[in-house]
Amino acid sequence: MPRIMPMMMTPAGTLKPAKVFIIGAGVAGLQAIATAKRLGARVTAFDTRPVVAEQVESLGAKFLEIDLGDTGQTADGYAKELTPEQVEIQRQAQKAVIAESDVVITTAQVFGRKPPVLVTADMVEGMAPGSVDGRYGGRDRR
């Protein structure tokens, strides 16, 4: 990745902090936010549960607002499965953020089910060379 996590001024110029986008703000997502912030990155995060926006912001990240309509959560606090239409709205809304990000980490999961595909191949191809796609089986975009 051609960036570093904290912004640093050097005799050669200023190195800008990495932009990290985290999808899913459950336990793993919140940990990823905290770690990226400690490393000095600029972090944006999204979750289908609007109630976690305050937790995301309390860790110093920006919460990406996407109007998906009624999403809710289970009695245990897990995200409910989205309709195919809601998934497509989410994909389109996060596409620009992914293209601007140096690192994308997906932690979104529907409890007891296969995780949804939220980052498509065309989104990854839209990322700058050197970006890192943190999907399961993802690859360094050299």
C-alpha cells in the first residue's frame, strides 16, 4: 500500500493517512475501527443497524448513512437479513467510498447464515492500485 497509517511530514513532503472503510460494526467491526484509528487512519464505517452509529462515532470513525428503509435487528442484537433490493441500495451507496479507500474490511454477517456479498469484483477493480481488499480470500491490489 503506497500510504501509511498516520499522516507524517517528511523532507520529501507530506504522507497522507490511509483511508479505511469497514462494513459491519459488530464486535469485529468495532475492533477493526479501533485498530485502524490507533494506527492513524481516517476511518469510515457502515452497518445496517443505525443504533450502532453512536458506537462507531465514539471510536472516532465517520458513520456512512445509507437509507435502506426498515432493517432492524434480532432480539440478540444481530443484523437482520436484507432484501435483495436493500443489498443493491447498499452496494451502490458504498461504491464511491470503496473507490476512495485504501483498505476495505468486511465484517458484516447475518447470524447463522452465509455472509452477504457486499463488495463486488467491479468495486475492487475501482480501487486504486496498491489498495487492500480485506474480504475473505481478498488480495493485495498491486
